[in-house]
Amino acid sequence: MIVPIISVLASVGVVRRIHDSPADLIVHSVTVMDRDNHVIAYLGAEQTGPERGAAAFILYDNQHRKRASLFVEKASGAPDLYLFDTAGNPRAALNLYDSGMGNLDYANGINDPVLIMKYTPQGNFQLSRQGVKNGRSYVLGMLDFSIVDSKPRLSLVDQQQQVIWHTP
């Protein structure tokens, strides 16, 4: 087995004393490169997009394309994991909302409807199909799994958030 040699570049900040400890080395980012000096991983602040400046860990493929990004949202501090296709489009995302509720998104293309699985604050499990128009998402349809009077219930919800069918 051949093990590639990996070099690490660090963007180093100032050296300072913290709480009477010996001088600490402050590192702003770490870039991991392969033997051909191509970036394969990055740990630091997100460099592009709406989360620019947020803490991020990014992995690149052998063609130097971003394929995975784990970052912390700047506004809320919520963690997000995004997986990208070879064209750079986000295809899957795992998000944790401020409320502690998580969701899993799957997209077939950048402007295609998104399939989202999530728990609601009410304790329901939802599977929804959402469209995107002018940068905003909207519900195309949804299955809602809930417990009503100690019995499981399945509801089908339309675009207007109205229940159009449900089990007893």
C-alpha cells in the first residue's frame, strides 16, 4: 500500500499569553494539501457564500472540488453538514435548528424541489417536498406522522398547509 505524503499549511496569528500559561500559538486556519500541493481539506473560516466567516471544515475531491462542508451558522450557531455533487451543487444537508430539531434535505438539482425529513417542535415527523422560487422555499406537499389521542395518525397536507386526507 502506498501512503501519500500530506503537508499541512497553517495561517498563524499572534503569540500571546492566556491566563498565566506559557505563550500559546494562535492558528487561524489549517489547509491540508496532497503531495502535488492541491488542497484536500481546510479548517478555518468559511471563505464564500452567506456563511462567509463562519467556522468550517471543508473536504475537496481529487479534482479540487468542494464535496463536503461542516460549518456553524454565523447568525444562530447551529451546525450544518452539506454534501456537494461534482458540479458543486449542494445535494444533501443535515441541519440542526436553534430549537434543537434536526432535518435532512435532499436536492436533485440547484432549482429542483427538495425532499425534507424533519421532526417538529410538536413531536411530529414530517416528510415534505418543497419547491424553490426566487430564492425562497415553499411546500408542494407533505406527509405528517403524528400521535393523536395515543394513536398514530398519517396526514397528507397540500400547498396551502391544509390537511386533505388523514387516517382515523
